Amino acid sequence: DGIRDSVASRGLGDVYKRQASANIKKSIYSLPEITGKKVKDFKIISCPGCYPTSILIPLLPLLKSKLINTVKNNRISHSQLFLGAEGHGNFQLALAYAQFVNCLNQGDNDSCGNCSSCLKHQNKQHPDLHFFYPTAICSEIKTQPSSRKLIKPWVEFLKKKDYFILDDWMTHIGAGERFSIINKTDSQDIIKIMSLKNFEAKFKIIIISVSYTHLTLPTKA
């Protein structure tokens, strides 16, 4: 307590807090064997331990193969849940899967990356690719925030950061530490979009970013 009071009395608490916040933006939790050169933009890199690494490296190719086979065999589920803790790459895998599903020249192991559909996916501008994500009142939107209202800053954010956590997104839109959710308006928009016909692709892809299992509502078949 004496040390804590001493630090507080000298005003060092706020200094450490600012330094920690700055370091978070330079940090990533990643598996370099999978993410490769994308970690080069970060100064602080945290990696899984030896046990999870020994499991993930052989399992991820199997997971990728299973997803590709569902597309090749025309057995794409009505919904796919890519669930994992922040920084584990589940969102990035969902993006890659969506791009592969709508690729016009699918390869054996990946999307071509060059067709018109792939280019639109890479730019987050494909008309059949829809995003829903936590929002909050922020510097961009003062009242009734929603995913559709924040789509422009969201796309700008995705183009800047390959890997991120929710705090990064909140900082980007100036929401600070406000509580953020996928709200009622988003739910209504999802229903509307699902009722529309596809524009270009065989499949309509909706990506809902989920990182916390205890906040995911259970569903029944």
C-alpha cells in the first residue's frame, strides 16, 4: 500500500497507464508460424506456449482442409461460427473463408486472389459480404449507433489492421471504454439482408465477430 500511495502521490499512475495504452497498440498475440510476416508491424509479440503451439500447427491445416472440402463438395452450412479469443485469428479465418466461397477461380488450397470477386473481398466492398460488429456511441456517431452507420470507419479500420482486439476498434471510432454490443438495430438489419437476393455471388456471407463464449446466446435447432 505504501508503494502504491507513493506512486499515486507522484502522479506516476497516469504515466504508467498512458505507457501501457501506447504499448497495447504495438502488441500482438500471435502464432508466427501461421501469421508469418504480418507480425513485423508490431514491436511486442506474445506467442502461445509450447503445448498449444504443438497442437495448433498441425490442426490448423486440417481445419482449413475441412472448410475447403465443404465448399468443394457443395455442403456449405447455412451458418458458420468462427469462435476464438481475441488475437487468435478466428476473424481473419472467417474473412478468408468468405473470400474462398465466392472466388470465381478456386484453387485446390485457397482462393485465387485475382478474380473480380476476390479483389472486392480484399477491399471489403463485395456487395454480398456484410459485417456486424460491436458498436457504441462515439465521435463518429452520437446517437443510436449501428454496424451500418459505422461501415466506412470499419472498412478503414480493417485495411489498417490485420489483427486487432475490441479495444483497438473502440479507440479507432473514439468510443473509449464505453460498453459496446451488436444491438437490436443490427439484428433487424441482419434479418432484412437475409431476405434480399444475392447481387453477384452464389452465397450471401454475413460475418459476425464473436470472441467471448459466455456472451454468446444459445440457439436451438
